Amino acid sequence: MNVDAPLGDFGDVLFYSALAVYILAMLLHALEHGLLRHAEPQEAVAVAVPARVAAGGSSDDEPAAVVPDDPARDGEPAGPVTPTGRSPRPASERFGRMGVSLTVLGAALQLSMLVVRGVAAGRPPWGNMYEFVAAVTLVGVVAWLVVLFRRPELRRLGVFVLLPVILLMFLGGTVLYTQAAPVVPALRSYWLAIHVTAAVISSGILLFAGVASVLYLLRSAHDSSGRMAWTSRLPEASVLDRVAYRATAVAFPIWTFAVITGAIWAEAAWGRYWGWDPKETTAFIAWVVYAGYLHARSTAGWRGQKAATVNVVGFAVMSFNLFFVNLVVTGLHSYAGVG
């Protein structure tokens, strides 16, 4: 199978461009996080707004309707306004919005890189560790952006989501880098597109869930002791716990499908469904840990920090499976370098 080397090189340019954009986006999110004083629930802010009597509520027989004070309607703005009559956004919000815009650009570049690599090599673009890491980090970023669309206050997580993404991409673009090339004969199967795609999607979502659980534990520690002031800028612990749980609940069935299809592919390639290969064993351990987390999270006695700790352990097992098992341990999956 012929490989379009120049097109593959262009894919590498897109990869490093995405990495550079992510670094700039992380810096902007760091500025946003640094400028935030503390994370206040939106409900508390709404309660703090002064109230006034609505028009038509001056009758002695009927109680006046109370509505939040609107400086724009009164013509007495509390602070400086823009030419459109709106108060200017805080600097933290402006930096955060720019960071999100750059993150979207980085994700678009990363997706383009995978498409280009796939076209150049004539196969699904996750046939080696370099491409697999690029795909997993892309899914992790997209998972955060999807959640951010529904929960804008989670923009504060930007720096913490992009940090592991940048580290993984740097490792993938240096230590794990591989030029575009056909896969080995054993991987030339339609199961590559099915099994590895499921592993990519689930691993990326679990990356985001793991970050949320780590931040939940940090925020909970702050709520208990108040010693780590910077964690007060994070969203509420209950919000982080909910986000981690829902992301894991979405990823777990996909990971289950990846384990099952991996066993089916193993039977077709090696004549057995399960051989306790190091990769298979670690994948099964991760499955058990995440199943335990979902069960613990749905059990009243194991909510909160205990359940979040289990989720972090699952994230650690997935990381161990991705790097140590693929790169250090010798097994049937050693030649593949994929999840």
C-alpha cells in the first residue's frame, strides 16, 4: 500500500499547530483563573441584586411585584458601559472566551490532522501510539466543549483540561512519533475501525471525567479545610462530582463495547477470545474499576470523596494501560502500539 509522505508530513504540521494553539489557549485560561476572585453560585449572585417595585404595582389592594433592579432600564448604570449600553465583560471572562475560541480552533486543527493522516496512510488514523494519543486527546477536548455548551461556568476547568492534553500531545509528538505508514498485516482488519474507535472515544471521555474527579477531590478538600485558596475558584464540588459521574456513565458502555470487540478480534486473529495478555488484563481491570465506581456513585454510602477516589484510580489504570503496558511490557499487543 502506497503512502502519501508529503500529505503525512502536512498532517504533522497540523498536529504541532494544534499543540501550539492549545498552549496559548491554556495560558489564556490560566489568566482567567488567576483573575477570578472566587467561584460564587449564580443563585447567590441573583439574590444579592437589589429589588424594586415593578410598574403597576403601586395599588394598595394588591401587593407590588418585586423584580431585580435593572440599571439599564432606570438609566442609572452602576458602572461604565459600552456604546451599546451594556456593561463591559470582566477581564477574566474575556480571557476565558478567547481561550475557548482557541480551543475550538485547536480541536479543528487536530481533527484535520487525523483526517490527513488517514488519507495519507489509507487506513483509520489510529494505527500507532502517535495517532492514538492525538485521537484520544481530541475526544477529551471535544467532551469538555460539549459540556461547556450546556454549563458555561465550567469554562474555569479550561486550564486543567488542556494541561494533560498538552502533556500527552507533547509526548505523542516526540517520544511516540511515527511517520505515516501502513499497519502491520495483523491489524489490517475492519476491527481496527470498530474496536480502536470505541477505545479512542471511551478513553477520551474518561480523560475528561478523571480530570473532573481530581478537581472534585481538591475542591472538597478546600471546602473542608479552606487551606487551598485557589481551589475556591473552581466550580462547586457537587457540580464537579455530577460532571465526572455523567461523563463516566457515557463512556463506560463504549469501553465495554471496546473490550468485547477486542475479544472478538482476538479470536479472529489469534484463535482465542481471551488469553490474559497484559493489555487484555489491564483493560479488564480498568473495566472492573469503572464498574465499581458507577456502582459506588449510585450507592448512598459511597458518594462523594470515596467514589471520586475510585474514579481517579480508574483513570490511573487507563493511563498505565496506555503507556506502560504498550511501551514497556511485552505481549501480543506490543507491535500494535494502540489501545
